[in-house]
Amino acid sequence: MSRFHSLMKNEILFISDLHLTIERPEITKKFIHFLTHRASKAHSLYILGDLFDSWIGDDDFSPPIKTVKQHLKNLVEQGTQIFYIHGNRDFLIGQKFSQESGVILLDEYSVINLYGVETLLTHGDLLCTDDIDYQAFRIKSRSQAWKNNVLTKPLFLRLLVARWYRLRSFLHKRKKSNTIMDVNQQSVENIMHQHQTLRLIHGHTHRQAIHDLDIKGKAAQRFVLPEWKKESAGVLCWEKSGYHLESL
Ligand SMILES: [Mn+2]
């Protein structure tokens, strides 16, 4: 490999579920180190949702938001593209955030051509169709009326409500069964077939794995990204020659 070739940025990276919050500064530190020392060598970075543990509007500047925005912008200016798909925690991320950080917002289902293979990207919550209560809330909370109602409330009030929601979600999750919290296999197959893809990458369930499946008689794969924790974090790296999982 020539020196020139080895300097070219040709990797594509995928991460999700960092759940950045002031309460876990070590994850923010890990992420900033990743942006500065690892993602800067890549062609592009796809963040598939729940970068933040909560998002109450683009006008919130409480830590670590400002620092994270600045580092995302630095990376974009160094020539690494960053794409974002909303998570269930930070679905209120809007155009102002996108402008300030240089991150490009994608649709909840987005198909990219990953070195010749059409690849479907999503956060993953939409695939958890056994969780009926959540899916009902999701439909309600994605309406413009619901969003406007939230985003026009004073910032301090939104901060309080977000805290309460986090606590509520924590308590609810403990009550729900393990299968309800995972993807529904039929929903996965339907959505992959609908988008004509044999590869899916998502996060959300925190069940890192590579699943083989069958879409109408064709071999397909579903990649589940890991959540970022203090002890372990990971990135899915693609190159022309294939993929590998990297621990951080
Ligand atoms: Mn999620």
C-alpha cells in the first residue's frame, strides 16, 4: 500500500447508545477521545441514536452539550462527515443542533450503499413492536403538535420534566419482560424486505450481536451495536474489505 493510500480516509464507523449525561462524565470523556483520535481517521461516522440520554430542545446548553457540539464540529471541519438518526431519548434534536454541530440528520429508516451493499440503518426502537405502550407513545410524541407543546415550555420546566421522565422510564423498564424490550423478528424481516435490503444496522436494545437471518430465501444480516458503558464501548468499522468490531 502506498503512503498516499494509507493516509486516505476510507473507513465508515457506526456507533449508538452513548446516553451522554452530566451524571456520567467518563462516557463523555471517552466519546471526545474517540472523536479526536479515532473518528478523525474515518471517512464518515454514523451515530444511530441515543447519543444523549435526554434532549429537551436545541436551546439547552447544560453540560456536556456545548463541549460535545464543539467536538462534533471540529471533526466535521477536519473532513469526517457525521450522520445522525434520532434515538428514543433524543428525538427532539433539531435543525439548530444540526447547524451548530455540522451533523447531518437522517430519516428514521435510511438506506446507504455500504461498499456496494444496500444497508438499512435505524435506531431500533421502531422494531420493538411487542412494546405496544411505547409504540403508542412514540406515535403521539412525534406529532408536530406534541413537539411544539413541549418545546415552547420554559427551559427550566423542560429540565425538570426530563428528570421525571428518566426516572419513570427506569422504573417501567424494570417491570417489562426481556422479550418485549427486544426487536420483533417479523417486524425486522418486513422492514428489510420493504426497503429491499439484506443488511440492517441498529442499536437501542443494547444486545450487541450479529444475527444471520433469511429474507424471502436470501441470506441477510442484522448488526446490533453495543451501548457505551464505563467498562466497555464499541464501534462497528467498515472498510471495502469487510467489517470488524473495535472495543474502546
Ligand atoms: Mn434507544
